[in-house]
Amino acid sequence: MGLIPTVLETTGRGERAYDIYSRLLKDRIIFLGQPIDDHIANLVVAQLLFLASEDPEREVWLYINTPGGSVTAAMMIYDTMQYIPPKVATLCTGMAASGGSLLLAGGAPGMRFSLPHASILIHQPWASGMQGQATDLEIHAREILRQRSELVRIYSRHCNQPPEKVERDLERDFFMTPEEAVKYGLIDSMIEGAKAAEEMAAKAAKNGHTAEKK
């Protein structure tokens, strides 16, 4: 990961040093800034579960800048977002591609945002380096098709798009600007400042928006 910045915080007991991600966690912000693999998914899920146990009523913010990665790892994070009691607000800060766009779309209704110059990408799952007998390859192919059907179902539900359209759009890399993502239904708003995002999230919560828990 390279050098992780440290933040000093002064309290009545003196100074305390935090790595930057732990300090953000105190403000209920989780930053996903790497390709999604099992290790990263475990870390994000652990943070989601911790924040849910600490305060099940207060929303969690998931900042996303990732090219995606493992489908199963992304699904693990997505399922946990739907499982925990707090609403999860999502914000794309640079790129939300592949599994990253799935997590972006899976935020609580009315609480899915993007910064102005972010890039959003959806596409179907793909596999590389598969080896083995023909029957083994067939088994893996069936699993990829199953994952594809799951992605179609999830995007269709969160984006309010017909499954047939989502299926067509996933055939090839489908890039969206924030404005296009709003029209597609993948996010709710493009924002230019933290205050605007917080106000929109508070308004969404006040209006009774709830994330689907399935």
C-alpha cells in the first residue's frame, strides 16, 4: 500500500496518533481505494460490522475509488451493506468500475453520490487463466453465467432499469459520467462538496428512504 499518513489528535490525556484510515473510521467513513480482493473485502466488511455494532442508527459513508476485482469479494461487501442496520451512503471519488460500481449502486436510496470528474463502469464478469479438462471449463463457465445473472438482477433493482437493458449494457464495457450515471439510476446525485452530500443524505433519511435488506 505504501506510506500511510498518520494523524495526531490532542485530547485531555495528551496526543494520540492514528493512521489516516482509522481516523476516518472514527467519523464513520470507510475508504475503499484499492482493487477488490478477498483481503480488502474482509477489511471493509469488518469495518461495516464494527460501525453497525457501535451505532446501528447512524449512517456509514463508503468512499469508492477502485477498478473493481473479484466478483465474489465485491458481493461479500455488497451483501454486508444490505445486511447491517445503518444506511450506507456511497460516494465515488475517482473511479467505480466493475465491482466498485456495484457497491456504488448498492448504497441507500437517495444517498448514492459521485464527485464531478469520476468515472463509472459496468460490465459482465470475466475469467482469465482457466485451465483444466473440458468438463472443468464448462463448470466454471456456468458459474460465470450465474454471476452475470446475479449482477443483472442487482443492477436492475438498484437502477430501476429493465433486466433486458442491463443485460445488453453489460455485454461490453459501459462507461458513464456522473451525469449519465444519474440518468441511468446508478447514483442519485453528482455533488461538488461534502456539505452538499451531507445535506442530501440527511434529506433522504428524513424522507424515509431505506435501503433494501434482502
